[in-house]
Amino acid sequence: MSFFPESNRTWQIIHDAAKRNYAVGGYCVQVLKSASSCYNTDGVLAVIRAAERCRSSALIQVFPWTLHFHGPPFIQYIASAAHSASVPISVHLDHCLKPEDAKLALECAFDSIMVDGSMFDEEGNIEYVKNIVEKGRDKGITIEAELGRMEGGEDGLPNIEGSLLTDPHLAKEFVEKTGVHFLAPSFGNVHGPYPSGGAEKWWQLDRLVLQLEAIYKSLGSHTPLVLHGTHPCSEEMLRVGIENGMRKVNQNRTVRKKYMEFLAGESKSLELTQLQERGVQIYSEEIEAMMVVLGSAGKA
């Protein structure tokens, strides 16, 4: 019999990626206010179908906005669908900024929660993350946290100005004090679309490699790293991240771009059933292509 955290689905998925030197995608299925109401279920189906077709594990991710708009029953639907798949798929809450949202999330069917204390000072971040890690343990939920601060913003999240790079020397202390299971470092990556110059300018690959080498040396393989800020990133840049310890790679706009274009172009000419069926197929094909890039295809 396995015990926590080894029994946790997200822990199993990400640590398999760490052992076998690939990355698993965390695919956001956030509802957009400008999109059709079926978009979230489309995303859930797209991830599951892509994962089953190419035999890949995956994480289905939502933002706190979904908790408030749809409520806990919708999270239960996602978990039921994900956990019934023929390959390992877990359900993850991304960027839980508010303690009250984390409290609500702990009562939902999540396998893991990303606790974002980047808006607090160093001690406040540690206190917030540690508190949720301890409460999550009782629920069998693993925790991801951000150390440092990333610029930008995403659906339903505030826009952040001014980055704070992760200090490799503080990473070990942060993990030890909080007990966090996965760490998302800040190295110049940006949430949402990259500003002028793109990811190539903001990442500064030489600095990235040195920083991640220092973090990995400090933490070892016990605390897998998570890559945020991937839109748009070339396949080569994603591979550089994976080669330097990134074991979970978040995906949002990149894998749903063609799906959104399809909805915008065909919503007036197709019946809703046709729109959804073809939309899910397009969406899943983009996710499947990303699974090949990340190296998770064929691993489940």
C-alpha cells in the first residue's frame, strides 16, 4: 500500500516524468467570457481524447474563476471524467492567489493545487503555502507553489508588473519550510502573451540554464520543477526547459488557438452539435501535438 504523497495522482504523473526524463502538460481548460458556454467541457474532452490516443499522461487545469462561476460540482465532473480515462490524468487548480479560494479548493475533487503566494512577502508566502500544504495532506492533495514573481496575467487573474527572479539559494529553504511538492521558478518567464521580443528575449537562455542548474543542484530530483509562461514558445525553447528539469509544462493559449479560430469562423454556420464535435477534434489534435513535443506521448 502506498502512502501520501506517493498515492496522489499528480505526484505519480509528475514523478514518472522526472524518472523517465520527459515533461507532462498541464492543460488549462478555462472558460473564456467571450467563448461559448461549452468551451470548458470541450477542453476536458480534448485533453482526455488526446491523452488516450497518444498514450500520454496529463493534467487538466482550471483557474479559481471556474470555482466561482461553475462551482464544486463542475470540478467533480472533471475529476470523474479524468479519473475514468485509460491513461493517468489528474485535476489541478492553477494560481490560487486568495486563501479563501484555497480553502474552497481543498473541499473540491482536486488532485493538486497551485498555491500562488507571490503577492506576499517572503515570510507571508511561506506561511500561506505551508498552511495549505498541511491542510492538503489531510485531503490527499499535493501542492505546487511559485517562488519569486512572474510578470503578466491570464484569464481571471490580475496583471502583475515587475518580476522577481527565483533565488536558487532560497529554493531549498522554501521547500523545506513549506513542504511543497512541486516548484514553479521565475526566471524571466511571463504569464499570458509575451511582450515585445517574445520569450526568446525574456527567457535569456544562458541565464535560464545557470539558474535552473543551481536550483536543481539545491533541490535534487525530489521537488520537480514546473514551467509557467509558454505562449508562445518554440519547440526548441520548451526542450531547453525540459532538459533543465522542467517536468510539468503549463499550456493554455497555444493549444487552443486553432480551436478558438474555428469557433469564431464557424459559429454562425454550424449547428452547436457539429461545432462542438469538430471543435473538440481540432482542440485535441493540438494537444496531442504538444504531447509529442513534451515527450509524454507513448509513456502511459
